[in-house]
Amino acid sequence: MSALNVFALCLLTGLLWLSGEFARWEAGARDRAVRTLALGLLAVNVLKYALPPIQGGPLVLPVEFSAAAYFTTPALLLTRRRGLRCWAAYAGTLAGACYYAAMVFAGEAIYGAYPEQNVLLSLLCHGCLLLLGLTTARTERFEPRDILLLPLGTAAVAVRAALLRPWSGGGELLIYELMDAEPIRRAAPALLPAYYAGIAALLLLAAACFMGLNKRAARP
């Protein structure tokens, strides 16, 4: 493992431990910590996306699932809408867990060419998402019907990304690669229905796993 992979593994271990510690805090202190973390994550990303056009650069809007979660997860956790908090916790947990898994197993290969400051900022933001998501999932019991919000929310992120494609900044973005499925479209277009069905099944499995985690771990 490279230094980047090991560093990501150490951070992930610390985040998992910290989310467990937050879950044991008194409710008022934990709520203040979550709100402070959410406000910080929101502020950092508002500046990240607002400063370039203010300074004369192009307008680039967040379209990736994680980038959208930078805004939706903290913003919804600052509200008291319980159903929406379920989606916020799920989005934060899914985005943070997938990113850190990629960093631990293939971080150097995937992110080695990116500027160091970009990687560190991404580690920080995804770490905040994971911490917010897991802490909420461990401390708030969601209703079984809330599971319907999770695939619907993911679909909404995909539709939003499709609509905002002209302002995505170009380049290779994972959400468009998954949506377009160009290698399959070129090589075996008949497999496209099976491919999209597989993606849908994985998202439903992720939602079910999240709700199972919440049912077992939540401390009312």
C-alpha cells in the first residue's frame, strides 16, 4: 500500500471511532457538534464553488453524488424534518464510505495525479460526510417507510446531473460514466437494460443495508 492508501485507512479508522464516540455523547452536545460540522462543510463548499466565477473563472456546478451531498447532507441535517434527515444521513454515509473505500484500496492509482491540496480537501469533505451520516444513523431511528426516499433521492441526483451537464466543468466525471455506460453502449448495447438493472439493484441493496444499520445501531 502507498502512503496515500495508508493515510486514508488511518483517517477512516479515526472517523469510525469518532462517530461511535459522538453517538455516546449527551444529545445536546452531540447536536451542537453535528450542527457545527454541518455548517463548516456547507461554508467550505459554498466558497469552493462560488469563488471561481467571482474571480472571473467559469461557473461549475456540483453534479457528482458526493459533490451534491456536500450541500444536501449538511443543509438537511440543519433542519428538523425527520424523513429528509434520513436521506441526508444515507447520502453522507454512502458518499463518504465509497470514497474512502476507493482511497484505501486504490487511492494512489486513482488520485495520484491530482494536486495534493485537492486530495486533502476531498478527504476532509468526504470525511465530514461520513461522520455526519454515521453519527445520525447511529442516533436517530428512521421509519421503515423512509427507505422509499433513498432510491428516489438517488434518482433525483441523477436527473439533476443530466440537467446541469453544460455546467459540470467537463472532464471525466463518474456519474456521467455510470449514466452513459459508453463501453457497453459501443460493445454490446443489448446488455444496457441488464446494466441499468444491476445499478438499480445495487442502489436498492445499499438503501436496505443502511436501514438495517440504522435499525441495529440507532440509540434513541
